[in-house]
Amino acid sequence: MIDTVLGLPLHPLVVHAVVVLLPLMAIITVIVAARPRWRTVAAWPVVAANLVVLAFTVLAKESGEHLLRQMAGLQIDTHVSLGSKLPIFALLVTLASLLVAIGRQRKGFTTLAVVVTTLAAVVAVCGTLRTGHSGAESVWGS
């Protein structure tokens, strides 16, 4: 696995993509689920974008574990614990977007899709904020 980019650790670089894109795609997924006209046009592109975000999330987790092994002695247990769950949250948003795309033509199905998508989005956004905050605290906090 590539662990550096231009001499910088990969983890903080990839994390910025996750911190921005996961909440953004969670919100976009909810909007697309809730708007019938948008569902028709954007459902499958949203699934594709969520797959990219899921890949970034897994890369952030893996690069973080690699960085942790290199910097033995860091006390970042909370961040590690929260970070290990983030790919699951990204997967939930991805699966919710897939549910929206598959069920976009069924009238009664869309209410369920909007509820599931909203729940997945709330979990993903809260999980991202908690994970990012714990990482920032462990690096920059007192």
C-alpha cells in the first residue's frame, strides 16, 4: 500500500476527502431520495459517487492503521475505534442510495427509501464529525 504522497503521510490527505465528501454525499443522497424528478435522473450517479466515497473511507481507515503502526505510542484509542466504524457508515449510505436507485419507479417504496436514507445519512454525518473531531483532538488538542 502507498503510505506517503510527496513525502506526506497518506492518511491526513485522504481524511480530508472523507470529511468533506461523506457528509456531502449523505445529504445529496437524502435530497435525491426525496425529490422524484431528481431520483429519475440522479439516482444511479449518486450510487456511483457513494461507491467512490466508500473507497476513500476504506483507504482512510487502512492508511490510518498503517500510520498508527509507524507511530507506536500514540494514544488515540477513541479515534481508532470511531475510524474503524466509518467505512460501515459509508456503506450504509451507499446501500441506501442503491435502494433509492432500485426503487425509484415504485410509488409506495419511495417513502421507505427516504426514511432509510435519512437514517443512514444522520449516522454517517454524526460518525464523520465524531471521528474527525477525535482525530483532530488527538493531534492538536492539549
